[in-house]
Amino acid sequence: MTAARTSPRDRYREQTRAEIKAIALRQLAEGGAGAVALTRIAREVGLSGPALYRYFANRDDLLSSLIQDAYDDAATAVGSVGDQLPPSPRTSLRLLADAYLGWAAAQPHRYLLIQGSPLPGYSAPADTTARARAVLGPFLQVFATGEPDEEVRPLVAELAAWAQEDEAAAAWLREYTGLEPEDDRAATALAGAVLAWSQLHGTVSLEVSGQYAGMGHRARTLLTCQMSTLAAAFRLPDDWPERATG
Amino acid sequence: MTAARTSPRDRYREQTRAEIKAIALRQLAEGGAGAVALTRIAREVGLSGPALYRYFANRDDLLSSLIQDAYDDAATAVGSVGDQLPPSPRTSLRLLADAYLGWAAAQPHRYLLIQGSPLPGYSAPADTTARARAVLGPFLQVFATGEPDEEVRPLVAELAAWAQEDEAAAAWLREYTGLEPEDDRAATALAGAVLAWSQLHGTVSLEVSGQYAGMGHRARTLLTCQMSTLAAAFRLPDDWPERATG
DNA sequence: TCGCGTGAGTTACAGTCTCTAACTCAAGAT
DNA sequence: ATCTTGAGTTAGAGACTGTAACTCACGCGA
């Protein structure tokens, strides 16, 4: 990718960074973000504590790196569904939601790392929002085909204003739907995506943090019901509308 | 309340515990659960570090205490709406959801403490589940009046089985709805409550952890839309059904 | 191929935090 | 009036983050 010049030292450095991140990821999986400890990583790599600060400025920097990877990975998982362009928006929504849940369930701690409670004292780098929105992009595409019911129109209205005032929002929309912010469908897409995100996050995070334990339902069923209801509220069609391919 | 015998020593002890908890609560509000540090609390109270271990067995014990209070407080906030028995189930749902959001928004860190990512190494005491269910109890009452639409029936089915197999679930239902687990309305109530919980948590936790920052909508609007949709999916009536008062 | 800059690594240490051990002391129950 | 018990103390072990000041050898440029 951006391998402008790759000297032996650079390569060695990259390799060590990767090794550190791999161990950090394991610690994350074993005990959550709090369990990621530079000292212990160093011991495992075979270095003395302070050596790690050659590779990451501090603990937050290491976590940021894990967070970025996680967002990118999630975006890929969700995006790969969007790329296949399933038969209908309805189906697409179901598949996207499944992919989201599937990704999170397969690596609960990584999900909690990016979507759980904010880490104490941690402040996210600037591009985090963009990465987060990349995960939700494919949902925009689906909901752009919808016709919002009465019940969700207040939200559509609020987001219509946003699309027209916020350049980043407009760019996000353009990238995934090709729509201009003035288009009614733009606001519809935003409303659908926000609703879907909110419901996905609710169900997935309760599942992943074990709060459904002992309750007699599967998260998958719950999520499917929610997406059906959402599809109904936006009257998602059973076929993709005509559009310029490419 | 349970003041069986209150010796001077007991009173002093209770007062000190309360003071410790008050400071802990402030630290929680200032920097999240991770920022609650016994050492610093001790300094503030004017004691030396280890003295605090006379009052709380360890850090987790202190946090458990805060967690219990938070659940009880939330249950009271939500329950006070349920007690007023608003004009209709539909209205009731809206008011309950508002109360939930309102409580959480007013004290974000306490919300994250009980509903955020699990704390590293922390294992909740046994009665936590019961306390959590007390918060959701009033929702059972509302959804017991519903008629589930097609889209949510898979969830109702799964929860019907649960109600009939799990004694704790049955007891929960009985307490808030008076229904026996065989009753169809029991499963409906459970499904509604679980859906509502999931959606409340999604919206509230994204709001409270600041992930909506920079997006052009209010959490309140989002939540209202969701509750409307949910009310529609359960065909919540505009009047309470007849029932034995008492 | 030689030399030297730079980056990788070291030890030592300061500071924060949790929690245990072993002790003192006085309030209050009997 | 006694003596039990609980509140408080200091000392200290063990993790962890992060800084300072140092050594050393790799590998780039002349």
C-alpha cells in the first residue's frame, strides 16, 4: 500500500509492531481493554518494559491502533455483504445485520473495544468517526430505497437538516448512495442507518457483554425481528430500484 | 428500614461508608469506573489507604455497592412512571422510555456503570439480575396488553418457552403483570420488554457514551420513533384493558 | 569499506494503585 | 473495671505506566 520505502530497519520495526499488537489482541480477548498491559506484553516478546515505548508512544497509542484495525475489520465484514448486492433491500438489510452481529459475536472484546464504554482517559484520534461511518455505509444504500412511515418521520426531518448543513454527512451519503443532500432519499437513508445502528448496537452489545445470559432467546432472533420491523417502517421494496450501474 | 439495632459504632460506620460512596460517585462522574481509586478516596476522607478496607472488602465491593444503588435508583425512576398508570399503554411506553433516557442522560457514568462494558475482573453478585429486571418490570405491564404482529412473533415464540421453563422468569412476570407463564400474553410481555430494553440500551448508550456527537439528531427523537414503531408492532391499545384493581 | 548517526535496547527510578501484615489504641459492651 | 473488638496506623510487596540516561550495533552514505 503506502510502502514508500522499506528499509531493513523499517521491515523489522513493522514486524515487531505486529508482534506486539498480536499479543495485545490476545490480552484483549482474555480480559478486555483493561487487561492490555505493556509490561506484560514486553515480558512475552522478550523485551524489557520501556523498550515497547519505541514502538508505541504510550498505552493509548497501542489501543488506538487496535481500535483502528477493529473498525477496518468490521467495515470489511459488513462491506463484503454490501458488495454482493443481494436480491433486494429487505434481504440486504437482514444480511448486513447478520454480518454485523456475526462479526461482533466472533470477537466480543474487539466489539466492546470500539463500541463499548469509552476507555478512561482515552481520546480517539480524529479519523475514528470516518472509520465508524464506513461500517454503517452499506446501510445507507439499503435505506435510500425506502419510504418512511409516519412513525419515523420526525427522525427523517431532523436528519434532513443535518445532511444539508454538515459537509461530512453529505460526503458520507454521496459515497455510499450517490445522492445529493437535498434529495429526500438522503434523509431517509440517514434515518434508516441511525435507527439500524442504534438497534444493532443495543442487541449486539447486550449479547456480547453477556447481559442476555439466562434469558430464553437468541440475539439473532431478536435482531431479525427488529430488522423486519425496521424494513416495514421504511417500506423497503423487494427489488432494487433501477439505477445507473457503476 | 432494616435498622435492627443501631449502636453508635454502627451509625458511625454507616456514615463513613456513605461518605466513601459519595466521593466514589464523584470520581465515577469525573472519570468513569476506572477512575474510582481507593487510595485517592482515602486521601480525601482524611484516612490512610488501608483504612478503607475496614469499610469495603476491596475495590470491587465498593463498585458493587455503587452498582446496586444505581440499579435501585434507575428502577425507582422508571417505576415512578409505572405507578401513575398513565392513560394508555401507548402513552405509558413513551413515558417509560423517556424516564429511562432521562435517568441515564442525567447521570451518564452511572448508566455506563450498570449497562456498559463489563468491568475487567469484576463479577456481579447474585442479585444483580433481579435488580436489573426490576428496572424493566414496568415495561412488562405495558406489553402484556399487546397483540404481536407477524414480524415479532418469532421472538414471542422463543420467550414463551422460556417463561414456562424458567421459574425466575415466571416470578418476574407474575410480579409485574399477574399473568401465569402459560398465558399467551405472558410471552408477549416478555418479547416486548426485551425488544424495548434492547432498543433503549442501544440508543441510550450510544448517546451517553458520546457516539452521536456531531450527528444531527436528538436521542429523544430517535427513541420516540423507535417506541412508536414498537407500539405499532405490538398493536398497543389506546386504553387499558379492564382488570381487577388491587 | 570505513565511520558515524540513529534507532533498538538496556537499567534505574519515580509515581500511582491494590491489598496484606502486624501493630496500637480507645470506645463501648458486659 | 475489664477486656473485646473495631478503627486506625505504618511498612511493604507486587503490578503497572512512563521518563531519564545510558550502551551498542546496524546499516546508510561517502
